[in-house]
Amino acid sequence: MRFSRKLKLLTLIILSLSVFFVYKYTNHNNINYTTLGDGLAKGIDCYGRIDYGYSDYIKDYLKDINKLKNYSNEYTKEDMTIEQLHNTILMAKKMDNDNTNSNINQILRDTDYLTMTIGLNDLLYKLSLTSDFTTENLDIIIKEIETSFNNLIEEITKVYRNKIYIIGYYDVDSDNKFFKMAIQKLNKIYQNNEDVIYISTYEISQNKNIFLPNPNSYYPNYKGYQVLSNKIIDKISKKLEKK
């Protein structure tokens, strides 16, 4: 009888330890993923609907490999600008100092992977203010955007500790050489920032009939979003393999 009780107790201990070690070494739901920015970050499709964007596919990837803890796309909206996002973070910082809950800074502190598309709205707005489309004027506009963007990244990296995946933009009007030049210069801003991992959108602009079926919309279809997400997933998966 005593032997039977000891055996049961030993079996229970072994099972408990097994459960503990299985949980410890297989429970990897520890990645917080955040996306920030404009309509591309939000996942607006080519017909103006909020659908599956690149961040949703990345979220699904992390979930499928049992890595996702939290996902946030709270700070994405179609008309988001660099200045708006920067001001949101600064306001949150002020609220921090006032001992008030500030969501975006807390999210960024906890984030392990951060993706962002930002800047196109700034470019389009500034271009709308000028009727003199010259290289000199474009350089002035780009310099202003670069200063704003670098200030935003500097503020983000005060609380976020890793590289930021920045998705570039593509030109949708091959006949408009000025707009194409503006997009190239905008993307150069991202490529030149050392805190950024730049994600090219070259395939989108080269295959408009496949990824941009609506000529009246800048947003891609799901195939275009999958192209963007796969580029980021490829980089994330390589990082995870090294851990």
C-alpha cells in the first residue's frame, strides 16, 4: 500500500516536471509586434476597404510559429503624417512625466519588431502647395521631410530598442517623371537612416497590372501586401533562427 502511494507520488512529480519543462522550452509566445503609419500600414486595399495588409500577414506568421504575444496597429490611419505621429509620441511622453498612462510609448517600450510606412502624405501635401515643379523646389521639400523623419525616428528609438522596418513607396504614374523622382528621393531618406531596415517596393512599381489593379488607387491588392510582408518575414525569420 505504501509502495503504491509512493509510486503514485513519484509518477505525479515526474508528470509535473515534464509539463513544466515542456512549457518552459516550447512556450515561445514572447514577441510583441507593432506597426505604425499611414494607410499602407493600416491595410487599406485598392478599393478603399480596410482589409488584410502587410502587418496582418506578419502577425499571422508570428502566430503560426507560436511566437506572437501581442500585436498592435492602433496608431495607423490613412492620413497619418510624420508630424502627427511625432506629436502623438511627444504628447505621450509629456503624459508619462505627469504620471498618466500613455499608450503609444508603453507599446513601443514593449515592442520587439516594429514596422512602419510614413511620409507619403507629407510629400503629397507639400507638393500640393507648390505650382513650380523644379528640382530645386523638390530638394527643399525632401530636406524638410528628412528632418521631420529623422526627428521622429530619434524619438521612437528613445523607447524602442531595435531596428525599424520601413517600407518604401512606389510610383504609380510612369509618365509623371517628377513624381517618380520625388518617390525616389523620399525612399532615399529611409535608406540613409542607420536606425532603419529599408524594405524596397520595386516589384510593386514594376508589376502594376498584378499588384495595383485599380488605377484610381495608390493601395495594392492582397498580392501586393503579401509581397511586402514576405520581405519582412524573410528578415525576421533569419533573426529568429540565430536566437
